[in-house]
Amino acid sequence: MPKMKTNRAAAKRFKKTANGGLKSANAFTSHRFHGKTKKQRRQLRGTDMMDSTNVKRYKKLLSNIK
């Protein structure tokens, strides 16, 4: 059976943490900031941990990333 390939689109968007979690950038940050409060905009900066309901699915896509 051939080796499982890493999904390259997912590899560019998500990073594995030391404890096995996944971190990613926040959604809703590309445009239309005039409808968001300053607090929302500030909290959308940087990265965040992925929700636990999605981690299993995305770990499979990132199977070869260490």
C-alpha cells in the first residue's frame, strides 16, 4: 500500500503544536472591518487553536507533518 500524502493546502494553513494540537489563523479577517468592533478586530489578529471537533479530521490531512 502506498504512503499517505500530506494535503499541501492544509499544510500551508495549519501548524501542529508540541502537544499535538493544531493552530491556525482566524477567519473573518480579509475585508469589511467597518462592521466589526475594535475589540473584534484586535482579537482576530494572530493565531488561535483549532476547535477540538475538527482536530481529528485535519490531523489525518497532516499525517506526514512532524
